Amino acid sequence: MKAGALKGLSIGYPIVKAAAANGARLLKEIKLAEVSLVTFPMNPEAQVLSVKEQECAARQLMNYL
């Protein structure tokens, strides 16, 4: 990741609640199913912008779960 080989994100979720707003779909509630690192994300703006030290990031993730 620090070398920039993987910097895109793929996010999978079923939609629980949605509405229409100004001609766009507004996701009000989702159930997050997965987050994956990918080379070419479908949405070019779904990018990892910074990377922390690996062990520190893993520790933070485990505390979050």
C-alpha cells in the first residue's frame, strides 16, 4: 500500500433504507458487508489517501471490532 500498488476501495453493502433527493439516491442506512483493497475501483474517487504503520492500523481495527 505504501508503494501505491493497491490504493482503490471496493465496498459491499445491502441497502436498508434509501430515498430520492435532488434526482439522486440517498442511502440513509446500509449494512456494511465488506471492504476490500483493489487496483481499479469502480468509483475512481474511492481511494486510500494515507497509510499508517501496519501494526498500529491492525491494532486499531481490532479495537474497533
